[in-house]
Amino acid sequence: MMTKFRHSTKTFGAFLTMLFLSSGSLWAQGDTPIDTGDTAWMITATVLVLMMTLPGLALFYGGLVRAKNVLSVLMHCYAIAALASVMWVAFLYTMSFDDQGGDWVGGGAKAFLSGVGLDSVTNGIPETVFVMFQMTFAIITPGLIVGAFVERMKFVAVMVFTALWLILVYAPAVFWVWGGGIMADWGVIDLAGGIVVHATAGVSALVLAKMIGPRQGFPKHLHPPHSPGLVMIGASLLWVGWFGFNAGSQGGANGAAGMTMLVTHISAATAALVWCLVERIQTGKTGVVGIATGMVAGLATITPASGNVGAMGALVIGASAGVICYFMCGVVRHKLKIDDSLDVFAVHGVGGILGTILVAFLGAEGVLGGLGLNNDPETGEVYSSLQQLVVQLKSLGITIVWSAVATMIIVLVIKKTVGLRVSEEAEEEGLDSAEHGETAYNFDA
């Protein structure tokens, strides 16, 4: 009898324990369950992605410019973060993720986050967390473009360009790929932004750099980075933050996020080493700026493919990025003669495009550990590599053309209104003093 009682007590205790543990990992707001484990990871990932811009990208870019322009770069990144955040809440979020709008742009039902509250849940996490996570992407994407126009663009022009670019380029691209738009219907693969982030920003950066014109002395008198140490610190923050960028895009704390984190790191490390090797062969030296830039190229290239490739595929992607992005820097600077000052197109644009293409082959199940491609929306069958490649190229083509055309229109509007470029005197003086009335380093003190 006592044995039976003990057994019943043990069973009841186990039930209570299970109920208690369940309440810690799954609870309900309204009628929709929230997974607290996934939510905790997504909050962490959101913080990591914001860290990529502030301070990661700001320090990475800031160290690459001359000392008299470092504060202007920090200011650009900071102001863009604030502007994009307010615009995201007001109308960019609904443009990007309200799937009631059609195939090409979202609807307006969630303007000013209408309907987003405590009881609003998206895929097991609070919609407020999803809004914040996606907001950090809207912050860093125009921030990448800063590297194309450093040391010569008016601050007011930066703000106007960012606002118009987010409306005309970024929000539509998000909807096409992630918000239920036309490219999502085709079955495009872009886990964390090879198309949405890197192709849009890279192409727009190239067009903007061409239209604004080169810095004084380009290309004969290029000024070295004023602080390779800052470059390394910023790049290190980008490396760590990118785990939130890619693994966070899986939407939860699961095996897919673990694999995504692994392949992201492998690609970054491989690209850094390969860039060093190529730089050594080409110049006889291996620099801090080079290894940091190579690492970023590896991160950008793995981004769209990080949910579909295995470890061996990540090695291939990283190695490809280290070689191709390195030589593209020279092509843009010396062949095209475009002063894309901090190699935004060569590193981010080319990297994102390259990864978007390679995933069609390396993501195929059984190919170097590939995890599989998407399904044909009409037949339901898994795409072949060739079929997936067609979807990838079609999506890339539309995004690239639209990014270029929209950027040209925006630049022309700015030239006719607030003006695009600072005066020659201001450029010579440095934007820190001329535009912001401050200096980064007070040597007199």
C-alpha cells in the first residue's frame, strides 16, 4: 500500500514538475502560445544585430577614414540608426510585412504598429520582438552605404537619402523576399539578406559613389586608414554580432540556428585567411585592415546561404569570398574608376550576390553537406540546382535594377533640393569640423 502511495505521489510530483517547467518554456497571451526560449534568443539576437551598427560598423568605417572625418562617420551611423527606427515604427514595418498589400509592397494595416501589442504573437515570439529584430536590419542596411560616400557628402543629404532609400528600395525588397511578396512566392533563398541587405546596399553604394564623384586626389593620392586599430575593433564587433544577424534569422533557438551559427563562423574565418594569402601574394605583406575586410566579405557572402549549406559548403563560400571580393576592390577602383571609398560594393554587394548564387549549388541536399533547396510552389517538389538558380538570378536581377534606378532618382532629387556634396573647402577642412563643429582628437590638450 505504501509502495502504491509512493508511486502515486511520484507520478503527481512529476506532473507538477512538468507543468512548472512547461510554464517556463511555453505560456499563453490570449489564445497564442509564446515560446520563452525562442523569445529569449531573439531578444539576444536583436541586441547583437544592433551592436553591429552601433558601435561595430561605426568603428569599422571610422577607422578607415582620415582623422579629420572620423566623427562624421560615427555621426552618420548614429543618426541613421535613429532615423530608421522612427520610420520603421511609423510605416516601414507595415510596408515590409503586411502581406495584405499585394505582390510588390505591403499594406498599411500596421502603420504606427497598429494592432501590435502584448497579445500579438509571430511564430512563437512576441510581435514586438519581431518588430525590433527586423528594425535592426533596417538600421544597418543603409548604414552600409555610408562607406561609399565618406569624407564628401553633406549631412542633410545623408539623412534625406537614407529616408527616401528606405522607402523606395529597402522596404519593397524586404516585402518581396521575407514579407510574402513576389520573390517569396517564387521560392527564393535568402535567409538573412544577401538580396535584401547586401545586394541593395552594395548596388546603391556603387551608383551613389559614381554620381557624387571621387574624393580629391583619387585615385593617385589615396589616404591610408587613420586607425587600423579601430578597424579591427569594429570588425570584431561585426563578427560577433553577425551570429545574431544570421542565426537569429532562423527565428528561434533550434538546430537550424546552431548550424547557421557554425557555417557563418567558418565562412568568416576562411575568407579572412584566404584574403591574407592573396594579399601576401599580391603585395608581399599581410595587413590588419586586409584580414578584417576579408572576414567581413566572408560574412556577407555566407549570409543568404547560411540556412542551407553545411560546414564544407561554408569553406567553399568563404574561400570564394576571399578571392573574388579582394580582386573586385581593384576592379571598382582602378578599372571602373569609381571611388567607392570603403569598398561597399566589392565586399558587401559582390559578396551578397555571390552567396545568393552559390546557395543554388552548395545548398542542394547531399552536396558538401547541403541541407536542401526550396520547393517549387506549383508542384511542391524540391527545386533542382538549376531551377533554384533561375529563381535566384531572377530575384537578383529585379533587385539590382530597381536599387540602381531608385538610387539615381533619389540622388537627382537631392542634387536639385538640399545639395549632395560639401564644398571643396569643407572637404579639405574635414567634415568633423565643417559639418559638425567638432574634432575627434584634441592634440593641443
